[in-house]
Amino acid sequence: FKNGAPWRIWLLVAAAMALGSAITSDEAGLLPWFSGIVEPVIAGLPSMAAVVLITFMILFLTNMMSNAVALILVSTVMLPLIASGAISGVSGAAVAINIGMAANVAVSTPLASAPAVMSVGTGWLSNSNMLKWGAVMTILTCLIMTFVSYNISLLLI
């Protein structure tokens, strides 16, 4: 880091991790609330549209909070909905693979991951460039994961 450690961004990452832990705690009750919001929206969608939405949801959330927390939040809501038949025509195992892979694509914001913080902290990359190119990468990743990796997972399962 040419100008020292970007402490404001590290503090933002720490706050996002603490917030993520609070979101997934049983006492907060946010998982049932989130499930109640998501189920009516996603239940009536065609299967591939549901896969796109689930994949984009995890890609978006992993850029806003800890990867592990985003993974827990999305998988604990979506996988039971698939298993119960609320989301029909979708393979739970293939979606779980997509969720796991997508949770590791945190490239759009500095608070997404420690490497993202370091890339901004070097001074070579601005927040606006990171968001712009990270959004492009997120959209491309969503499409590739939906139409390539999901279908390959279906073949292998």
C-alpha cells in the first residue's frame, strides 16, 4: 500500500461481517422473514428463471457482506424451498453447487472480501472502477453459472 493501510475499508469489512452474523442468528428472525418475501416471488417462475434469480441473488449478496454469511443466508432459504417443491423443476444439488461457487465471486465492492480491500488499497484501482467492472463480471458470471455450470452439474448428478 503506497499510502498505508486503508483502515476505513477494513473497518467497513469488519462491520459487514458482524452485521452478517447478526442477520443469520436465530434471535433476529430474519431468515423466516427473508424466506417469506422470496418464496412468493420465486415460486411461480420458470425453472431457469429461478436459477438465474438465485444465482444473481448470491452474487449480489456476496458483494455486500461476508461470503460465508451470504452462502448461509441464501442456502438456508432457497434449498428448503426447492426441496419442498415450492420452486419446481430445479435440482437442489445443482443449485447448491451454483450457490457455493457464486459465494466466492466477490469482486464488485471493497467490502466484498479481503483481496478486494487490498486491490483498492494499492491505489491502482478506484472504488468506481471496481464497481463498474465488478458489475460487468457479476453479470457475466451469473449467465455462465446459470447456463453452463448448472447444466453441467445436472449431467454429473
